[in-house]
Amino acid sequence: MNNKEKIKDLCVSVPMRSICFHIVFAVCAALILLGVFRTDATMVNGMVMGKVGWFHQTIPLLAGCVALSLLFPKRAVFDPHAADICLWLVGSVFLLTYRWIWNPEPEKIFFVIQVLLLWFLLRYILQCYPRLAPVFILLLMATALGEALIGMRQLYGYASSAHAMFRLTGTFYNPGPYSGYLATLFPVCIGVVLATKDFKSMLRIIHYFAWVCVVAIVVVLPAGMSRSAWIAAAVSGAWVWWRYTIGWGRTKAIWQKYSRWRYAVLAGILLLCVAGGVGLYSLKKESADGRLLMWKITARTIVESPLIGHALGGFPAAYAEAQAAYFASGKATDQEKRVAGCPEYAFNEYLQIASESGLPTLIAFLGWMGFSVYAGIRNRRYGVVGGMMALGIFAFSSYPLQLPSFWIVLVFLSALTQVPGSRRLETESWDSDEEEDVPGSINMVNKFFFFTILATSCMLYWHQREAGDTYRQWSNVRMFYQTKAYEAALPGYKALYQQLKHKPEFLFEYGQCLHKTNDYIEANWMFKLATRLSADPMIHYMKAKNKQAQQKYEEAEAIYLHALDILPDRIYPYYLLVKLYNEPWFLQPEKRQAAADSVLLKEPKVMTTAIREMREEVEEMMNDE
């Protein structure tokens, strides 16, 4: 063998190639996970769109590296599991039931496809390079530590939060999702603390790093005031601790040894859970009542279309109509009317999945989660399973899967459950990641599949490459809208209409500009489109005001009354009805008096300056008669 051949052989030797790809994939994973910190204040909704844009940029990079690794011989073939099939079914149903004609959530549907691609890329990487599993876990922990440090800076006034009403938000818009993110990764950190307690020499640093993450999360998490996150962190953290320190064997032995006390212990645990539940409910009673009402109304939307749902993005409008029907039926209690709102999310991801995509999709999603948890327990990935449990518990009363960071973390955790755990990583050789040759036909299928993933991810990125600029332009145009320079804002809204006609906030603002410049016909169309996408009652109010300006009083009245069915405890629609019934061509004294009584006598949730001004105006209007 000549020198040239020796150098070539050295460059492509198995250990060297394996080390290089380990480094490359670790860097790619780090870039993807760093997206949780990506925000862009120059965009409308920059907290979310900044993360989504970053995700679209990094997935093609990861896919390209996987495709590059396939060009070398002796690679492992992708081995599909039950979890792969379940997640594929979830994504397929999302795509099949999506309403492509009016395209309510294009950014979300593209994100769903990229998440599917990320899953299969991670599955292949971790199957070929299992030593990357602890690296990915450490990267996840690092994001939790970073968020905790950002939260500490916000709490002590060294950094501003993303919401004027909250001091602590991290890189999220409010404390709820922020707390949920920390709670999701808390059991992962606990698992690493317990799994590395016997590590020696330099690897002991991992143990100390995990402790730093745990302490940082424990310090910040209570300040978020998220009951859902507290429960998720406590339950999942306790489960991880139990699995590592006690386990089934010792639990059974203790159960048999102290059999006479078992029922007393169970009763005590049950009593403690009930007391804790009552305490958490009392902490924010109206908020809890509001969640219960949301779940009840969401269940009604599921009954309306149990098999295919209302499509991705169709939940808000379906919720508004279901709530209107419920309140119009007269079955609602006064407390339900008081706490009612028109949420963008169901605050229960399982119900929202069923509402948007049907019960079969929910079953497939639960199957994916269940198979992943089973695989994680079998592979002794208890900390990772704890993270999935925490996210699953948090999703029961919040909306984590409506935010990109949680989907990315969930996919990482689920992929990690498929990798067998190792208690002595330092004894593994780099050669252990290499597999035997696979048959040529299977290898070709393997390459075709992952090169297709690369092409798809690149196409999705290319399609979304200008989304950031679009949202920045919207932010610039919105400044004219907020300063009531409606005529100056109109050209900008018109130019952005095709790119943003799926955003109800954009349609509302555009409709407002058209209404204020007396283009009522075009404004009607914008408000009509917006009501298909949103549950916001303000859209209905503006739609009615637009009809009123066209002197279509009966139509305006019907819209106001429908808006009252959606939210019967609001004072503002009664105020608008007083003004409608006071129109010279639609004068109705009795109805006007009834609406005025509601404005003057109805007890508001919170007395505001706007309510005082409305009452003063109505009193003057009634006294002038």
C-alpha cells in the first residue's frame, strides 16, 4: 500500500469518520435546540415566528448531514418501530383533514411537516450513533439552564420580560409556557443527577452540571405561579426519583412487609392529593372554573365532528359557535357566564387535537406517546420518560403544543426513549456505533427515504424564507394602524393581504382601516374571513358596526345578539346595542332601555375607565330623551 492509499484509508477510517459525524450531529442538534432562545422584536409575534424561522433554517442542515453520512459504506439501516408508525399517522391525518382551500394555518402545517422530518432524522442518527444520546440530553438540560438564568435576570430586574403584565416570561410571551418548559426538563435533570452519582474523574462534571440545572429550575419555577407546571414537575420528578432509588422490586417488598398499613398509607396519599388539589384550585378559582368551561365547550365541538374534527386552525371559530349554542340553550350557570372567554386554544392539548383532527388522530398521538414511554422504560431512560410525563401532564391544562419549542423538545425526548441506556458510557468504543453492511436494495431504499427528507426540508425552507420579512413589514404597517393613520396604513395592508390572509389579527386590522375610510363592502369581507379563524368577539362587534354604518340595522342587530350569545357577561355589546337602537331609522325605545339597563346595572369583572365612560354616555343618551 503506497502513502497516498494509507492517507486515504486513515481519513475515512471508521473511528475517525464516526468522531467527525458525532461532532457534526451534535452541533446540528445544538443549533436546533438553541431556537428556544430565538426571538425577533422587529416582527409581529416575534416570540413564535423567530423560533419557527430558525427551525426551518436548521432542519435542512441536519438533513444534509444525514444525507452526507449515507454516502459512506457500512451504515445501519433505519429500523421502524411502532412509535414511528403512530407519529406518521398523526402527521398524515393533519395533512388529510387540513382545509387546503382556505388554508387557515399555513405556517403551522409546514411546521408539522418539519417536525415529522426531525423525528425520522433523529431516529436514524440515534440508531447509528447511540453515543449521541447523552450529548442530546445535556443539550436539552443546557437550554433549561439558559431559560432559568434568563428568568432570574428578569426577576431581579436585570432584563425585561416579554409581557408588560408579567415580570417573569423567559423567552416566552407569558409565565405559563415558560414554567411548562422548565417543568418538562426538570425530571430530565433529576434523572441525570441520579444516573451519574457514581461517575468518577472528569465525568463527575456531568453530575455537578445536572445539580446546577436542578437548583436553577427549583429557584425560578415557583415564581411562574403556574399550577400546571408545578404539578407536572412534582409528579414526574417524584417518579424519576422512585425509579432510580426504589423501583418495583423494593416497592413490592415494602408493600408485602407492611401489608397491615398499606390501606392507611393509600388513604393518606389520597387525602394529601385531595388537599393539594383543593389548595391549587383555591389559588386561582376563577381561572380553574374557566378551564373547566373551556373543556366542556371543546367536548361539544368534538361531538359535532368526532372523526375528522374541524381541521388544523379551525378550533377557535368552532369553539365560539359551540359556546354561543351552549349559552343560548339556557343551561349555563351564572359562574360559567362570568368566567367565559373566547380562547385561541383549548388549554388541553388532547381535547384540542380531537377537536381539530378527530378522535382517531388523538388515539394515534397517544399511541406515539405510549410506545415512546414504554420504550424509554424498557431502555432505562427514566429521566427522558419523566420529561415526556411532565409535558403530558402540563398539556392536560395548558397549550404547550401550540408553541414550537415544546414540539421540538417532545420529539427529542421521544427519539431518545428508543435508545438503550448505558450506565458506563466511558467504556464504550467509537467502533461500537458502526454496523454491519446491509443488503444493497435496503440500502438504496434507506438513501432514497432520507434524500427525500432532505429535499422536502429544503423546499419547506425555500417556501418560508420570506415569512420573516413579511412579519416585519406587518409590524411597520401596524404602527400606522396603532396611531390611527388608517389611510396611510391601507396600502401596506393591501400589499400584505395575500401573504397574511390566514392571520385573524391582520384581517381585523385591515378591516378596521377599511371601515374607518368608509370602504364598508371590502371591510365586510375582511371581518367575515376573520370570524372563520378566530373566536375574538371584537371581530363580531366590528362586523356589526360596519353593517350599522351601511344602515343594515337588522343584520347588525343579529350579529350583536350572536356576539352576546358567545360572551353574555360583557358590557360592551350592550353599549353598542344602545347606540344601534338609538339610530333615527331604527329607533326602538324598549330594546334600547333594556340594553341601557344592562350597561348601567350589570356588575363587571373589573371596573375600568372604559366602563365608566360607557355608563356616562348611556346615561346622557337616556336623559336626553
